[in-house]
Amino acid sequence: ISISLKFYKQLQEHGADELLKREYGSLLTETEKGYNVSVLINLEDIPSDWEQIAKRIGLLKRNCFASVFEKYFDFQEQGEETQKRAVINYRNDETLYVEAKPDRVTVVFSTIFRDEDDVIIGKVFMQELREGRRASHTAPQVLFSHREPPLELANSDARVGDNIGYVTFGT
């Protein structure tokens, strides 16, 4: 099983290869041409814990991303304020930003709204998240900004426009 992510090199800068070695160990194999990561299961000798292995393989894309979050939560735990935020261009024109401060980690997703209905759905979704946060004191702060990037992205190349939205999670 192989996965190709156009932004994998950006994830490698944040320890993706090391995390995958930790999570998949001997299941990792020589990467198939045109892909970033490959895992191999010997179907002639299926392990007794095959269900657990199947579940782990199902988390391959998630685990590629996990390295970024682990790195920045480690920075926060150590009380480090990172000078450089992680910037992952996970889709065409859409970007993930992660930044650590001694008291929090901030994650910002940019998204492109393809039409006016998307903007309305996005605003309703964010209202539901805010309501959920009120009900749970352990939920992270969630903010939504439309057209303009949030303050966390001041002095960055974050896009501005009528069809741009930003979802910010602060922990």
C-alpha cells in the first residue's frame, strides 16, 4: 500500500519520516515509484494481529500529518516559542499553519469557498463549533475569519479575498 502526497516534502521537514518509522517499523518498504511512502504486508504469512495492522495502515495519511503537530506540541511543552511556523500547502490554494507559543499551539486552516453557499455553510459550521465549545470547557478555542487572515498570520503571505476563509484552533 502506497501513498502520494504532493506536500510530503513539507511534512518531512517536520519529522514525518521518523514518525512513520516509529509507527510502521518493519512494515515500511522501498517506496513505490511515484509515491512518498509504501508499506508491505506479506499475504503468504498474515500476522495474527492483522486487524490492528490494518487499522494502523488506515491511519497512514493521518500519521504523515501527525509529525507536524507532535513537533509543535513538543515545542509548547518545552516552553519554546517557535520562530518559524509550519506551513503546509495541503491543497491547491489551501494551507495549514501551525505555530507554538509557551502557553498554546495555534493551528490555522485556510480554505477556498467555491460559491456563496460554501460561505454560508462555513459560517453555520463555525457557529456550531462555538456552541460546542460553550458546552465543553476542555474544547479548544475555534475562530473563523472570512476574507482576511487572522492576527496569527499577520505579516505572512496568507491570501485575502471574498472566497477565502480561515479556521483557527487554539489549545
